Amino acid sequence: MVPKKEQNEQQIAAEVTEAANLITGFGESFLPLLPLKNVVILPKSVIPIIAGRNISIAAVEYALKHDRTVFITTQKDPKTELPGKNDLYEIGTRATILQVMRMPNGGLKVLAEGICRAKMTSLQETSTFIGVTCQDVPTQGLVYSLDLEAAWRELTSLYALYTQYNEKAPADLTAMVKTPEDMDYITDTIAIQINTLGFVDRQKILEIPDLKPRILAVCAAIKKEIDIVKIEQKIHGHIQNQVEKNQREYYLTEQIKAIQKELGRDDQAAEIEQLRAKIKKLQLPVDAKEKAEKELKRLEQMQPMSSEAVVSRNYIDWIISIPWHKVSKDTLSIEQAINLLNKNHAGLKKLKDRIIEFLAAKKYAATLTRFPVICFVGPPGVGKTSLARSIAEALGREFVRISLGGVRDEAEIRGHRRTYIGALPGKIIQAMKRAKTKNPVILLDEIDKMSRDAHGDPAAGLLEVLDPEQNKTFMDHFLDIEYDLSQVMFITTANVMENIPYPLLDRLEVVQLSGYTEEEKLCIAQDFLIPRNLKEYSLTKAKFKIAVDTIRLLIDEYTKEAGVRQLDRLLAKLMRKAIQQLLENTKCKSVTISPEYMREWLGNPMFKKTSLSRTEKRIGLAVGLAWTEVGGDVLEIETAVLPGKGTVSLTGQLGEVMQESAHAALSYIRARVKMLGLPASFHNNKDIHVHIPEGATPKDGPSAGITICTALVSALTENPTKSALAMTGEITLQGRVLAIGGLKEKLISAKQHGITTVIIPMENADDLQEIKKEIDLSGMAIEQVNTMDEVLKIVFVEDPFVLAKKISLKKEKVTRAKKKVKKD
């Protein structure tokens, strides 16, 4: 009885023999197939193969029992486990199995040597392995030629170069080549030495039977490999240099640390690490971070006590100290803002409305980032600075004040470059450091008091700061990096607009603040100044008493200002005197301020109202209204007409504009000599002298034109003007009356001086309506005129045009009477 195993083997042998007999033809041989994944075996090469699949193990076992020959080819798709004919490359290698080793997992480790190229013609599957019919593919072109020699020399030179980069490749491989057969053998061997050649590229070389094209293909592969190796070596060299550099820096840094520790300077390293940690935490913009890190590296290389180290450390401290991301949250309660403004400021209704308007817009449009640059223009002491502080408080923002009075160097705004000793950032960056947030309210105080010199113009430096389109990339000379100021709310103050350069003024939204009226000053004194000073001097209302009339007397006769600073100082002085009296007289429990105390403690009244002429015969006199930085005032213009040669004298320290107004008034009168009943040549035989009292005080402006004209007409026609009447307006040669400024202050002054009738230009009608909402003008008649003729009809006791006609008629009667006498 035959064992079962032997029966299986006999059956397999019979199947194989039958298959071989069926498919074997002339020049063909039947061989077991050993399919490979991602591996190509070339002729004359010896490679190890792991046979793990059953069909591969069976093929190897079959070959071992016969002539140890197999057909080896590569699968097109490595994932295929049971390949068919279409899954395999037709061109493969007929190989001999040199050695087989069985592995613990049942697989085989096979050492195979390629014999020659072979082409698979057919495929037959058995029960255990796949068999193929193949025929050898001989090498073509094995005839010596010049082209072949040239191709071989190219390959030899490229391979020699390749061996310089790949030490494992044998350098003498091409030395013994003599015949084309040697070239064939060595070409395949060189292809094997190219380690990085992919299986697809090797398969292409395997499928080239012609020697010369195969040599050229191997040349191309070697050249590509040389280029790759060069790049790899370059990258490797760069990495190696970087590693060596890092290692060297680390070694030197450790040495420096050790040396500094021995010298007791290890505190600097700790300080630098702290600075580096702060910079990382701040999340600076890219350019600022680069600058800071670069300066830190420089600082590490410097001696701690050197001047350069101090400059670098100062620079880094400034970068760290200014706010880059911190923003305060706005408080946008309209009701709260109104209460706060009313609590801190009396009057100023129009200005408060403007502030509330902005807050309302900000609350409605949450994305509003562009803020108008407000410029408060008004006389000193009216509360411009405190108003800006109240805006910051209403918004819930930090407030920083920058005084620009006397600044004359652009570097004060944009900073000094670090090349200078003691260089610092400009006032803007310093203000941001004090604010500690990116969106503070910054007050640029006294912007009209800046000057300029050879070092530059600070007003030009402010152009970028106050322009919403430019200040998002503000560049300070000291920091030398861009800084965003777009979220800052800038407020400026000035006393007069004329001193602000136009390009800067064009960026500002001007809000005019006029002087306080007497009633507003009284309210401020009662509600703000007295309570504040009482608290400061630890007094109570029971110990310090001052009546309303006494406060009015203090305002009228001891102060002359648009604001309340002087009033505040005087109230403080009265309280100090009261404290002195309380200490000297222990029986005294309180002090009531009376006019007598004021005269004793403050002296005689320093400012009295301008005394107006009370004479009944007011010939050559006219009262004008003037605007000053401390409020309104009255001017009594005097005119004298004397026999002479037509000279016109203007005295009282008049400015050029006021002198021109006087000449314009005189020309107007000359154009109306007939209507006024004057001789046509009156200006040739009479000298005219116009004088405005208080000659030590400079005076200028066109608004005194109609007043000068009135005084001249009164003197020339000997027609008296009405008392308790004042006027203001600019005159033209044709007699038109033009608009003037400062009407509110002028009307307040007129009321304080007991004026009952005021003449103003018709063009100021809109201003008058606004003023009536703010101050009480009851008891004062306001005449609005368009021409000087209308003025003359109002100001005189008798209409000068009617008077001229009367005089003319009287002269005609006298003339007729004389003629009649002569006839008789």
C-alpha cells in the first residue's frame, strides 16, 4: 500500500508533466513561476527572496527537485495575492536557486541568481503553484561599433563619478571590460548597484534587450542618481553645519554662563530670560517681535554695565511697557454721561449736546472705530481741560494729558533716534505707556502754543498722529516699528484758531467755547468752587458764609476773565483769611464775608467796568462793543474835528485793520456829504482825530467800523448820539454792514454796562437766536441793520438826514431873505 503523501506527490508530478507536454513547444521550456513584489532581478545578479505565499513555496520546492531553475518576474500590483498573466510583466529573468533556508513561520528564504532575460509566453496553474512556458531573450547589438564605444565611455565616466558619492559601489567594476559581452554583463551589474532605482525603472531596463539603448538608459538613471546624491549631500552638509553651529553656540553659551557665574554676573542671564518670557507672552506683531528678539540677542553678547547694554535694555523695556492688545471696555450709558457732564460743568449746553451725540452714535454703531478729533477753542479758564477729562470718565477710558505749550521740536512728538544719548520715545508713545490701554482719551493741550525752530515743526509731526487714515501705522523714531493709534480718542485745546497751521486745523473738528456769563460764574462758584475749597480747607458752610450779592461783587470788581480761575483763587484766599480770623479770635464761630472784608483782605477793586461818558451833549462820542480773550468789553470812541489841512489822526494803539476801518468810514461820509449836509471839501480844511481810550491796550479788528463812522458823523454834523446805546459791525465803502464774531460776549458786556439798545448786523440774526437760548436779553432792544444809513437813523437824537434837510431849507430861507433885502 502506497502512503498518502507519496500519492499526492505522484499526482502533482503527473499534472506537471501533462501540463509541460501540453504547452511546451520548440525553443521553449516549462518553469515554475516565482512572482515578486516591488523587486526586479536582473541577469548576473544574486538577490535574497522571501517566499511566503503557498504558490511561491511550492514553485521553489518543485525547482529544487528538478534542475533548480525558476522563472522570476514582478507583479504589476503588489497587492495581488494570486496573480494571473495580466498581473505580471511578460519579461522576467530565468534564474537558478543557489540556496534555500526554511524559516520558522513556514516560509522560505531563497538566494537566487539571474541567468538571462526571458519572456513568458503562456501560463498554467497547477494545484500548488503556477507554471509558465518561457523562452530566453538574447542580448542584441553585441557587435562592436563607435556608437557603442561612446555610450560605454559615457557610462564608465558617470559610474566613476557615482562611486565617489557612493562608497559601497565597487570602483573597479568597469576596469576589465574588453568585449561587448562584458559590456552586457557589467551594464546589468551597474543597474543593480543603483540602490535607489525603483522597481518600475529596473523593469524598464530589464525589458531592453538591445545593449546600446540599455547602456543609455542606465546612464540616465546614474545621472539622476548623482544629482539626487549631490542634493542629499548638500542638505546633509547644511544640517551638519547647523548642528555643529548649534552645538558650538550651546558650548560657548554654557562657557559664558560659567564665566559670568564665577564673576557674579549670572543675574543678567536670568533677567534676559525674564524679558524673553514677557515678549513671548505679549504676542507682539511680527516686526515688533523680530526687533525685540534681535535686541535681546545683542544684549546677551554685551557687558551688563556697558552703555550699549543700557540702551538695548531701555529699548526692550519700552517695547514691553506699551500696550499692544489691552483695550478698556467703553461705558456707553447716555443717561450716566449726561448726569456726569452736568455734575462737573455748568452751562455749555451746545458742547454737551455734541458729546452726547458722539456717545449715542458709538452706542448705536458698535463697530465705529474712527473718532473725530475734537478741538475745544476758547479763552483760558472756561473748562476745556476738565471737559476732556469728563469725556474720558463718561466713556470709562483712561485719560492722559499732554501739554504742547512751548514745544518746538518735532522729536518731542515722534521721539529721538536711538543713536542719540538719552534718546526717548515721543510724547505720544509715552502717553500710551501711562494709559496702559490701546484706547485711551489723550488730550493735546494748548495746541496753538507750539512753535518751530531749526530742529523741525512739531505741528507737522502731529499731522500723522491726528489723521485717522494714517495713525494706524504711526512710526515713532525711537521704537522704529509701526504702532496702531486708530483706537485712541484725541482731543485738542486752543485759545485762538489763528495760531494753528491750516493742514493741522483741517484735521480737527472745532468746537467753540465762549466765556461764562455772570450768572454762569455765580452758578459755578456756588455749586463747584466754594464746595471744593471748603472741603480742601476743612471748613463747613456754617463757618464760612458768603452771600450771593457778595459773590456778584467779587465777580464784577475783582475779576476780569472769561473763565473762573481768578475767581477760584480769590475764594480760596478769602477762606484762608477766614481761617486766620477763626484761629485768632476763638470766640468767633463763623465768618460772613462782607464787602468790607473783601476790601480789607483783597484790597480795592482791581477791575471796574469801563466808565462811559454821562454828558448830555454826546457830540463826537459813540460806544462800540469789543471781544477780548477774557470776554466782551465796551469801547467809547471819541472824535474831534479841528481846523487844519485835512489830516486824519488815529490814536489809542490801533491795529492795521481798525485803522483801515476808520479810513473806510471816512470815505463813506465823503460819498454822502450832500445827504449829511456837509461841505464837499470838508476834508481839506479840517483835521480829524479819532481816539479810543485805554491807549496801553492794543486794539484791532473790523467790528468797530460802524462805531467809528457814527462818531465821525456826530462830530462833523454836531449831532449828539443817544446814551445807553452801543453798536458793533464792519463797514464797507458802500455803507453795507457786515457780520462780526464774538456776539455773545459783546451782548453780555453790553448788559453788564447798562446798555439798553444794541445795533448789530442783520447777517448775525442766526447767531442772535442761538444766544437768546443761552442768556437772558430782556430789557435790551437789539436793532439789526443792513446798511450804515439805517445805523445813522437809530443812533442820533435827531435823524442826520432829516437834520441836513432842515439845515438846507434854513440856508435857502436865509439866502432868499438876503436876496429880497438887496432888491428892496
